[in-house]
Amino acid sequence: MKMRRAGLVAGVLAGVLLLSGIAWASIPGGDGAIHGCYKNTDGSLRVIDSAATCPNGYTALNWAQGFPSTWQTPTLGAGCTSADLDADGVTETVQYRTDGGAVWIKGFVTSCTAASPVVFTLPAGYRPSETRIGNGFGVVVNPFGQVAVPGAAAGQQLRLDSAFPIG
């Protein structure tokens, strides 16, 4: 009976240690994302540790956790200033945030100098994988994170409200 109890205790202890090790793994990773692999042939999905890489025949997928993020105020480009486009006496500060799958931009800006049409640059993790055109106001975001309104005259007031997929 004592032998059986010792075996049971050892088994339970081993199980607890195994589960603790799984819980201690980097899922989600330090960046707050859950990392996974999508099998190209049949669509099956597996979650992996943030330090692991997907095997051949799989495509990496990441899910952000803890979003939406808070609104961030970027440093504006040369000659750019946040503006009060709707004349209500409140400056509509240019800001951005993410919900994990898209980046959202809001605010009004007095366009930058003609020599530098970049309003601001999004940090890594907030950038699209290809150039995106948004909102009908002519806002363009490229893979380098540069947010611009091509063709806007210097000093023109512009609405930046847009959303773009990340990655």
C-alpha cells in the first residue's frame, strides 16, 4: 500500500512539474503575442513557444494579446502640426493605436512642407506589409511606416482618420 501511494505521489508530482513547465513557456511571448504555425496543405494550426520557429510546410501566424492598445502620439514630420479642422476650438491631436490586426490613425494635421510630405512614421509592429491607401482623404502608409498624404499642398489641413491591416 505504501509503495502504491509513493507511486501515486510521484506521478502527481511529475504531472504538476510538467504542467508548470508548460505554463512557464513563453506563450504568449514577451511581446504579448501568441505565436502559431499554419500548415500550408491542410490548414491545421498549432501554437508554438515564442522562441520556436515553424517547420517546413508551415506559415507563421501571430495573434496579439492585450489589445486594443492605448492611443500613442507620434513625433510629426517637418512642418506638420496637429490642427483644429472642425473649428470647435479643440486641436485634434494626431494619434495611432492597434487592435492587434490593424493600426488605427486619427486626428487632423496641417500638412507638412512640400519637401517632406511624411506626416509621421509608425514604429515597427504597426506597419503594413505593402503600401496601403486609406479613408478617402488620400492617406498612404508604406511598409516603412511612413504616413503621408501625397499631393497635399503645404499648409493644407487634412483629416487622417484611417485604418490599415498590420503585416
